Amino acid sequence: AQTVTQSQPEMSVQEAETVTLSCTYDTSESNYYLFWYKQPPSRQMILVIRQEAYKQQNATENRFSVNFQKAAKSFSLKISDSQLGDTAMYFCAFMNLASGTYKYIFGTGTRLKVLA
Amino acid sequence: DTGVSQNPRHKITKRGQNVTFRCDPISEHNRLYWYRQTLGQGPEFLTYFQNEAQLEKSRLLSDRFSAERPKGSFSTLEIQRTEQGDSAMYLCASSPAGGGQPQHFGDGTRLSIL
């Protein structure tokens, strides 16, 4: 069975600074995707970034980038130039491509607060 | 792309009552998922539909829970004889065919059991 661990329940960062959220996972599978989702207060989950396990190059989307360490089973999210609108819960999710259903296994989340 | 729509947004009911939630996925998405999210936790998978076929159900989905997706369009999740432990946010997500496709989530239905 796969598990996803987010060890930082809460974090805060000053506006315009950089913050890194950690995520580790456990799997014996080799073909999978990893995702970061953002859930603002009382709003829907929004995809931030995704990474295919077979790609060595780390994914980047504007101010968001990941540090994917496959051997260490680590998938951290870096947010550069933090903005007040980045305040949200952030969830790391694992998708096993061998499952056929492509369901997500989520971590428990990190609550990020960006301070003005 | 009008997004995934869920109704109602909030549902308050007494213990023992039946409740039904509706999810309208993005129209061209053939995959539909239901998750449950309790306070301080990440969403947990409940069930999965590919078109109208329910292909996987979690052990979290007791006999009191049933889900349908007639004609492969909208989906309903029904909880019979609700219990206090059913209080949670119920999230629906949809995605197009193909591995690695990200899921698009609705706003969720928050269920509160009195």
C-alpha cells in the first residue's frame, strides 16, 4: 500500500520570500505521478503542479517548482516570491498508474500562511 | 469548461436521516471520483466511476453508502441512516481518460450530523 506523509502541519512565510513544503511517500511501484494541490479557505482544490516519476527533470510552473528525489521518495514544493494569495492548505498526492483507477492518495496537508 | 459542480454546498441533518449529494463533472470527463475529507486530514478515496461503471469502492464505503452515475453523466452519493461519524466534506472530482491526468475538484458538500 502507498502512503504519503507531510510532516509540516503549519508553516508561515513573509510575503516575497521563498518557502519549501515537504512531502515523502512510500511505494514499491515505479510508474506513478505526484501532484501538489492548493485548497484555499472554503474554496475548491486547485492543481499547482505535477511530476511524472519517469521524468528526471523537476517540474516548474511559474513561481512553483518541485524537488523530486525518486530514490529518497521525496517530493517537496518550493514557492518563490510568496504572495498573500498563496495562503492555503497544500496537499501532496500520489497516483499509481498501475492501479487502473488513477485515484489519489493524499497526505494530511500543510497549512501555509503568507504574512504581509 | 464550467468546472465540477456539487450540490448542495452544505447539508445539516439529524442522525438517522438519509442524505443525497449530487456531482456534475466536467462534461467531457469520463472518470469521476468521490472523496471524503475530515477536519485536519487529507481527502480519502471513496469510489471511482469510469463512465457509468463503478469500478472501485473503498472499504470506507460501508453498506450505508451508495453511489451511482447513470448514463455516465452526473453522479449521486447517498448515505442512509446517517451517523455522527459521517460528518465530513464530501468532494467530487473528474478527469479525462488517460494515466496521469490531473483531477478537477468541485467545491464539496459539507455534511453536518446533529
